Amino acid sequence: MEEDWNLFERIRDREQVLIFMNTALKSKAPFIGYGQRMTIVFNMYSLWDLSGSSTQKAQQLFYELEDKLISRMKDKGYAIYAGRISSHNKMEMYFYAKDDWEWEPEMKRMMLDFPNFRYYFLMTKDQDWSFYLEEMAPSPLEEQWMRNAKIAYALKRRGDNLERAREVQHWLHFPDSARMDEMKSKVGKLGYIVIVSEMDTTRNVEPYVLHLSKLHTLDVPTVNAITKELFVLASEVGGTYDGWGTRLILKFPAKVRAYLKHIFVRLFSAFR
């Protein structure tokens, strides 16, 4: 089954939560024959006790349990893992189980391997996968935050120093010049520099393009705040935020590795 796991933040009932979900299921859901939504809620306080009050160790214990449960469900074909919602004191795992699966005795057998975990089960009919599609699925802004996290993670893996401020470019689209000009007026007061504002004749929808730049870091909280600001402002005037781009800034060890790799490639080519 296709997988595309994404993590994003949300405020739910005045509490900040993290949603980790397989967004690849969205285009194919609901899955016929998997109409039982099973929720497993874990108490994180019990994990903190087991890990000596270490948040990192407590999370690691949960992730090990999560991996084992997903593997067992997948191997036996009992259920499809949709994702989880985590808050300060609990983790909620969501599976969509087979309609004819007698889940309770089997789940109790599975959980015998984890006697020190405090948890409870809920099983709800959800043939339309409405919880996954309407409650869990990301909003357009949250989808942008997912992209932000993926880009930041990719840059970090390449050795980028995300804490170094640099020029970051942002693109927005509008249906007419009046809305684009209104947006220009708004962002000018917030420190953004207009690089280009023009009509793109190759675009059939929202042909007016506003290309901005601003100096800021690329840590995820900062990028999320910046994109939220532009996303909301663009929406207010009837436009669309369309993402960002920047140049790579390597940390010193990464610069050394890149330089050595370049030298090695040149030497290798010379002796071929």
C-alpha cells in the first residue's frame, strides 16, 4: 500500500497537538471492507514512569510499540494504519480495521507483550472514513507546513545551517492586478521586498504573480510563521500562496565534505 507519512501541528480544543498521518491514503479512501475505526489511546505518564521521567526515552518506548503494532496488523491484514495524534499526555493511534474482524480478543493478545503500558480501545463504525478525511486530513495551510518540514529536513541532511538567516523568496498568485497591488501594500509594511509583480500570460488561473523576498532563518517554527503570515494575507485579498525557495548555506563540516568530494571527483576523472 502506498505511503507518504507527514507530520504537522494543529490546535485542537485549545491544545497544541501533532498529527502524524499517511496522506497517501487520502486519494483512495474510503477503503471498502475496512469500515471499523479503531482508536488506541496510550497514557504517556505511564511511559514517563518507565523511562525515569525522560521525555525522549518515553517517546522511544512508544515508537517501538507503534512499530510492532503496525507490523502485526499489516502482516495479518487486520487493519490499515491511518496515523496518530499526540498531545502532552497521550498518544492516539488510528487504524481502519476489516468489517468482519473480531478485534477485541486479538488486540488483547497483542498487548500482552506490553503489560506496563496504560491504554484503552475504542471501536467506531466509519465506513466513509470521515474521521480520516475530515478530522485528520491537513488543511491547505497545514499542507504547506508539511512541505516546509520536508524541505527543511532535506536541507539539514545536506548540511545546511538552518539557523543562518538568508534571503528567502516567496511566490503568490492573484486573479487580477488590483488584488496583487493590495497585497504589495500589505507586505511592504512587514519587511518584504518585491522582486517581481507582473502578469504571467502562460497561466490560465490567477495569472498575476507577486515574487517577494525576505531575510529570515529556515528553522521550521520560523518558516511556518512566515508562510502562515503570507498565506493568510493572500487569502484575505483573494489570492494564493505558492511556496518558497532559497540557496543552500552549509555548516563548516559540510563545506569540508563537499570540498573533499569535489577534489576526489576531479582526481578520479584525471586518472580515468
